Amino acid sequence: MILHVPHGSRALTPGSRSRILLDDDALSAELDLMTDAHTGLIASRAAEASPVSPWIFRNELSRLVIDPERFPDAREEMRSVGMGAVYLRTSHGAVLRDDDPAHVEELLTRHYHPYAAAMTDLVDARLAAVGRVVILDIHSYPSQALPYELHRDGNRPPVCLGVDSFHTPSWLVSAATSIFGDVDVNTPFGGAYVPLKHYRRVAEVTALMIEIRRDRYMVEPGGPVLSGVEVLVDALTELISSPAGP
């Protein structure tokens, strides 16, 4: 099992920061809104508590550098709001960085492709070792919709389960639903991350996105954790430890 934490960091590289067109205050506010704060903490605490030791694959850079879960090409629907694999717009539609294809390609080459390759290598290694992989993709989302969201009129449950028709088996959805309780599926966000090498090709790679509504465990938009974080850690620990199959 792999716990994937793609959006939990606020760190920027000097090269990426120099091209962002926001002042320090505006950038801090944007990071508050777009960072899945404390998701790394939730994943690490659950991993430590679980009798089964999962792998943790964590993005150490902010999604404002690159978003490793977005398609790097025209398949990505979020390009319509300037938020493909490299974001050009903010959560409210302001210009984040200039639309400079050379800079976008530099960020993809320097950060996106190496990240994807490392995740692919980990999945390949686990497939070789045990024959199957479960990826739990750990995210959070704000209690109030942000303007960039394409499906912001959808239900905003305490926990959103993102599923993929090829990679998410019914037993995994049932287990997560039983453990987390008040959930909905693919709303307000949908899908689950799988490396492109395996995407829609390797059925032994299963995946589920777990989107936690932030008011359940933290002070929004970018504040400290609340006591509810322990409930989520316990639930994720239980899911990690549940039987990996029907």
C-alpha cells in the first residue's frame, strides 16, 4: 500500500518563486487556500499506528511549482481555468505566472517528470515484490467552494471518495465508506491518481482518492489542526489495515 500526499507542502523553489507574480501577502493567502495542510501529518500518524507499514510518497514542493496529479497535456480539463500541471492562474482566476511555454517546460522537466518517474518506479517495485498495489491518495478541500473549481455546485461531504472506473474496485469503496461514514463519491472532486505508465493498463494497481473537508480537522484556510484530526487518523489507520481485497 502507498499513501500518496501530493499537495501538502508550501515550499517553493527560488526559480519558481521568481516567476510568480504575487507579492508575499497574496502568495501566502494563495498557499493557504491551495495547500492540503496537515495531510502529511495525517498520513504519517496513520502509517505509524498501523500494524501494516505502508509506503508514503510525499511531494516536498507546493503544487504552485507543479501539480503532479494533473495530466501534462491537453487531456487535463483544469487547463481551461489555467491550472494544468503548471498553474498559470490562482484559485480566484488572477494571473499567477506568465504563460511562458519555455518556463512551463522547464518546470515540467525539472520537477514534474522526475516526480512521475519516481512514483512509477515505486509502483513497479511493489508490483514486482507482491503483485498488486493499493494507492490511497490523501487530499483535503475547503468547506466553501473556490472559484477555480469546475464542479463547485456539487455536494461537499465530510469525506469525498474519488474513484476511477478502471482502478477503483468496489471492495475498496465499500471499505472506505464503512470506515469514514459520511462520504460521497466523486463530488466535488473525482478520480484517483495512478502513474501514467499503469493508467487504464494495469488492473493490479488500484487507487482511491480520499478528500477530507478541511473544517473537520483544521482551522481554515491555513491554520492549525483541531481535535478532529485524531478521528481521521484512526479512520485512515483502519483502512490501511483492512483486508486488501474482497
